[in-house]
Amino acid sequence: MKITFYGQNSLSIEASGKHIIVDPFISGNPLSKDAVSVNDLKADYILLTHAHLDHVLDAETIAKNTGATIVSNYEIAMHYQAKGCTVHPMNHGGSWQFDFGKVKYVNAIHTSTFDDGSDGGFPGGFVIEGESKNIYIAGDTALTMDMKLIPMRTQLDMAILPIGDNFTMGVDDAIIASDFVECNRILGVHYNTFGFIEIDTQVAQEKFSNAGKELVLLEIGGTVEV
């Protein structure tokens, strides 16, 4: 399984020959808009954790360019179905076996509205089991005790956690979250895109290291193998 970072919470995941885009906020991201071309991205699926603009901005464009299926909660799926996109609706606690692996939609604590104020349902995260590797995409969330449920069902190889603070968990809570999900290899996301979430990345990596964990921080377009 190969993961590519496009800034904020935007990722590309390659698994079993399929291309999965997560939370595409690229064309409006000052850190990625000149480095990544939305129109050149490959996608079979688009996973959306919640409806905020910095997670869904390019979803419709990518879906219509590629024919990708948008996977999200019911409200978000219906929003994009009304726009002519192919969708697969899910809800919390539910799972589905896709052709690239099994996906479970899990709890997150955050808000979720579209930019026009319409309802985006409740936010969530995804646990993906594919290619004999398991990852957790937390989305935008506070630290929550629900994370302790994940390792009761799935042994993770990587957890993708927000670390930017202010709108989500910060570094210290993300370290606790990694304990909750019983995973010591963390890909940090949702940081440094704009002023409210700027962090000292060196300090962040030192804190994770001191806790006996690895914090992976990628440049735009950087990749990591799971």
C-alpha cells in the first residue's frame, strides 16, 4: 500500500491496483495548488471524512473527471449524487468490502457542514484493511475514547492523525490517540496549511520519538509505503 500526501488531509492511496483519493483540498491550498494538478489525478474512489471545504473542495471535479465513486456518510453521498456523481453511502460503525479492501466508517468528533451551510451529516474516519495492511484515517477529530474500539477489531500498521491543533487534536493529544489505537507509526496531517494550524515540526517529531513512536511528515507529493 502506497500513500502520497497532497497537503492538509489530502492523500492518494494505491491498493490492489486501485487509486483512492482522500479529502481532496488541492486547488485551493496555497501549499499544493502549484505542485499538484487536480485534473491529472487518477481515482477509482474518493473518501470524504466530512463536508468542510478544506476536505471536499475538489471532490466533484475529480469524480467527474475520473468516474470515481465518492464514499462518505449518507448526507455527503446524497449531496454529490444530486450533482451527478457516483456514490457509496455509509454510516458510523458500518463496513463494506470494496475491490481494494474493506472499509469501515468510524466515529470522529468535529463539525461537518458544506460551504453553503447545508448539512454534511456527522463527521467520521475510515479504517481500511487492504493488501494485508491496515490503516486508520482519523479525519478531523478531537481525541476520543472511541479510538480505543479500533484495535479491538483491527491491528493497525499506520494511523493517519491530525496534529495541527486549534481545529483538531494537537501533537500531545495525537500521541495519546496513537496509544488508544495501539499504533506507533503515525502519518501527521492537517498542519501548517494556514496560520491557525502552524506547528514546529521538529518539536512534534521529537515528542513522538520521546514517546517511542515514529511521526512521518511528508512534503507535498511525498510518499510512504505501508
